[in-house]
Amino acid sequence: MDDLDRRILSILRRDARTPYTKIADQVGTSEGTVRNRVDRMTEDGIIERFTVTTRTGNVKAMIEISVEMNVDTDAVGDRMVDWEEVDFVWQVSGEDDIVLVVDAVDTRAVNDLISQAREMDEVKSTKTRLILDERLG
């Protein structure tokens, strides 16, 4: 991945629907080059998915999870990523091991996710932070 790829990704992170012609104008290359690079980054797994962010009145939260020692956090995260309300599963350093970024219909649905996580044998504790506002950077 080079500087051009990074500039293309920066634009797509803000709006994944940005037309390739507009990206090409912004980064100073052709539409075909942008298309080829996005296709390659998708095939290589650099771009994992294109997504939509909404303001639907849902409750967004981060559920911070600590797991027991000697637990395969990849395996735990792989199970959690399939939960419907989970947008992202991050493995993180520090006090916690995994952070779930969730978009749920209400606080009861967030609480259900917390309960689901706590029912897993590998999970030793959770902390939850409701996301009050969100802006693109």
C-alpha cells in the first residue's frame, strides 16, 4: 500500500459512495487507476466492507470486554462479530481485550448484548459506554 492508496482510503472512509471520478480528481489520477486500486485493496482484504452510517435514533455503544488469561481473543471476537447489532469487533491493548461497537434499537437490546457476552465462559468482565454523538474526522 502506498501514499495514493492511503489517500483513496481516506476519501472512502468519509463516504464510501464517493464516485471514482471525484476521487480521481481529488488525488490527481484517472478514474481507472482509482477503480483498479480499490478492486485490488478489496481483493487483498485491505478493504473489508463498505458500510452505511445512519442517524436512525438507534442506541450506539461500545462494550468493552476483558477475557480470562490464555484465551484466544480471535476466536471470541469471531463469535461476537456474527451478532446482528455488532458493527465492529476491535482487539485492543490495555485494561480490556475486546471492544464491540454496536448499533442497537434501544438500551434493552444493548443490555441483551452485554448479557450475551457475560454468558460466555471466556469473558470475565464488561464495561459499556453509550455513544452520545458521532462526527466524521
